[in-house]
Amino acid sequence: MLVHDVLTGPVRRATVVAAGPTATYLAVGDDLLALVAAGAVRLPCAAVLAGDGPPPSGGHLAAGGGGVWDGERPVAAVRRWFDPTVRVGGVDPDAVAHVAARVHAVTPPDPAVPGAAVEAVAADPAAAVDGLVGRGGGLTPAGDDLLAGCLAALRARGAPGSEALGEAVLRRARARTSRLSAALLAAADRGAVVPEAAAVLRAVAGGGPHLDGATDRLLGLGHTSGWYLAAGLAVGCAA
């Protein structure tokens, strides 16, 4: 429910930050709202649309008053809410090591991110921020995804180090990465992640039989995002 206030507050003009066949990203004041098609990745800052049509991306969009508007015409209305935050009590160290091994059996997919980036985050997450925020291509650079995974895991566990990492990430993200990626880093600072990452966090907490399937689904997310999110989660769970 990270976008609750955006959708229920006063109607405000929205600016299209980016748009594609399955998602439109809207800047609404200082907030970011993702309108995603049914079946697309459910970002923690998303409103998931019903039906088969593509998300609206016109030049007269607004959000608030219980939905999304194109001029005077409502194009989406809130029917129910989802909470993307994750909280886990403890994690199974063997399950965390298993996830890490599964991640590192795959070659890191973004050559723009140093090969030692995961080790750097594991050694001192806050100190690694400068070299990773905004590093990589796309709307969510791989360096951001790595930091987001680590930060979300630390927050989900209530672990020491989450405050320092969150402050370092948020201080740099607004000026150094994409609007969408900055919003996802802010969500991670609240322990909010995509469902594929949430499933891995819950699996390592329970150590259950679904660990491999959850990890593989996360690794398959996007071009580079899944690998770096999974690597970050493993670091944050092991910290």
C-alpha cells in the first residue's frame, strides 16, 4: 500500500516518466506510481490494472480521488489493496547459503557492474553505495537492484546495518539514478519488494521445499534485475 496516499488523496496531474507495453510510470509530485498490466511484474509502487488492455499513457493523466484519470474520464479505480512489505523473524543459514550458491552458479549478467560488487556489499554495504547507485543500464540499473535486495532483506529482518544503508542509498538515489529506480530503492528501505523477491525471503525464513522454485523465478526476472536482486537478498540475509 505504498501508493495509498497517491491514489486516495486529491487529484494531481501525473507526468509520464516512461511507458511500455506492460507498464506506464507516472511521477505524481514527489511520488512515483506504476500502472502495470495484469500479469506484469507487480512492483511495490504499482497499481495493477484489470483487463487485457495496455496501461494508459496519454498526456492528460492524473492520480487521486480513488483512481487514475485521463482528463475528466476515469481510467482506473481502486478495488483492493496489496501490501508489498515483508517481515521475517529469522532466516535459515543453510537456506541462505543455498540461495547464494544458486545465484553464483549463474554468471553476473551486467558487465557494467564490477565482478567484486557482491563481495563489496557483503563487506560494508553503506561504503559500497557510492560505486553502485545508478551503475548499469535500463530503468533499474543492476547496481541499484543489488543494493535494493540487500536493503530489503535487512529491513525485513530488522537487522543491524539497515539504517546506515538506507540513509546512504536514499541520500544518493534521487540525483544519481532513474526516477523509477529511486522509488524502488525507497520501497526497499521499507522492506517492500516485488512478489518474486518476497517469496525468496519467506522461503529462507521457513527453509521450506519451495526455495529452489522461488529462487529460479526471481533469477528469471527481467534482463539483469532478478540476478542482482537475488544476490542482494542473499547478502542481506547472511549479514
